Amino acid sequence: MKNITGTKADDLQAGNNVDALIGELTRSFHGRIAAHCTIPAQTASYAAFPKGLNPQVKTALLSRGIERLYSHQRAAWDSVQNGEHTVVVTPTASGKTLCYNLPVLQAALQMRQKALYLFPTKALSQDQVAEISELNRAGALGIKAYTFDGDTPGDARKAVRTRGDIVVSNPDMLHQGIMPHHTKWAQFFEALRYVVIDEMHTYRGVFGSHMANVLRRLQRICAFYKSNPLFILCSATIANPETLAQSLIGAEVNCISRNGSPRGEKHLLLWNPPLINSELGLRAAARSETATIAKAALANQLKTIVFARSRLMVEVVTKYLKDR
């Protein structure tokens, strides 16, 4: 252990803690673990920067420690440069943001073309603007990226419309605040080259139908201003990304699903809450079982994320953990 420093030492310690947690859960709650499988680790698959990448963008990436791309990032670049609508489907934290930021920044710097980013929440929009700002500072790009939502002050909206290279918004604002006033956005729509739709998997069911109709309206407005933007969609891993993307935009898409980012070994445990009333078939509540597992993970010094189906459930589980 003394010869291992930095991240490698941390990774080894985390691995030991995971093994300890699994051993503890298996011993203490053997009857509740219905299945256990291990997904092996995967090494990264890299690709070189494309030859045509703008030198300023390359400088920004290098200054942030990015010396090459993952294979799916390069595949996304090639697909977009070939003029194809593209959907990228890789796991969380695999670098999907760079899949659309690279061609967008390239087009903004070299041809003064513009992009519209659509996110389902304001928080994600603000995160994206912060990410672009970091690249801006790193490479002195001079790209103007603004959010346009209900919180945008009235006196700032004209500047967003006329000076924004990248406008980051959400479907509701596109529907209510942009397209009904498209004449004020004429300068933006005339130069619109890319429409980025992140978190595509959230647009399903009735919500997805509404989103598809909003995008049809957007395409008609773009045609009026003689622009024909490419769509770049990103999603978490789902079963039918190509079908969903094509349904949303009404056009053929190129699907990139081969993940080139590295991943560590994963353990998947299926947990079945115990029976508390066998006659009625009642089992212990998921929230209390979740709190039990999270408490054991924290006791083993593991950073832990707990997902729940509602905000209320998140608050309840958080209270359970604090009380314990």
C-alpha cells in the first residue's frame, strides 16, 4: 500500500470497502439478496483529436487535461461532420457533453453558427452554461452562452436573442417564450446550425408526444428562416434509443452506443424486502430497507447515491439516515 499513491490508492481502498460492504450484507441479510452478479471492469478506448478541430478548442481541452477523446466522442464528431442527425447513448459520466460541445464550438468559432440546447430542468441548463464557461476561459474562445428561461430578466432577453452563440433553454420555454415570438429571434434562427436535446430518455409517453410536436414546430420555423439544423440527442442507456430519437425529430438518426469510457468493476445485488405478514404477503417498506443499505455503505466509508421515485421519498430516506 505504501508504494501506491494518489488516485490508485483511493481506488484500492474503495474496492476493499466495497468488498467489505458486500460481505457484511451477505452475512447479515442473506435471505434478502435474491441475486448477485458482477459486471467486469472495462478499459478505455481512445481516439485522437480530429484533424480539423479548431486550435482554440484543442487548447481549451489540453488545458483541462484532455489529451485525446474517447472512441464514442470521436464517433459522434465524425457523424455530425458527415451531416447526420446523431443520438449518443452511453452511461452516466462517460463524457456525452463533449459529444455535442465539440461540433457546436467548432461551428460557432469558424462559421459564426448558433446552437440551441434543450434540457428538461433549469439546473441542468445552468450546469451546461458553467461547463461552456470553463472551456471559454481555458481556450479564450469568446463564445457567448446564455440560459433563456423564466428567470431570465426582461432587459437581458434581447441580448440573449441577438448575441447568444449558444442558447440553453427547456421545452416549455421553447414552446411559450421563443417560438411564438420567432420574429424577434430571426437573427438566431437564420444562423441556427445545431439543436441539442440532452436527457432524451425523459421525453416518453404523453410528455414525449408533446415534445415531438414542439420539435415539429421548431423545424417549420427553421425552414421559414432557411436553416436546416442538425439534431444531436443524448440519453442514458435505454433499450430503443434510435426509435425514440427518430420519433422525436421525425428523421433518421445515426445511433452511437458503443461506450469508450473506462469503468470499474460493478456488483449488482437484487434486494427483496423481508415478509412482515406472510398471510397478507406484506413486505417491509422499500424506504426502510434502502436506509439500512445506505447506512451500511456509509459505515464502510463509501460515497453513496440513493435514488428514489419522488421528492417526498428522498426527503424521508434522508431523514431516516440523519436520525440513525
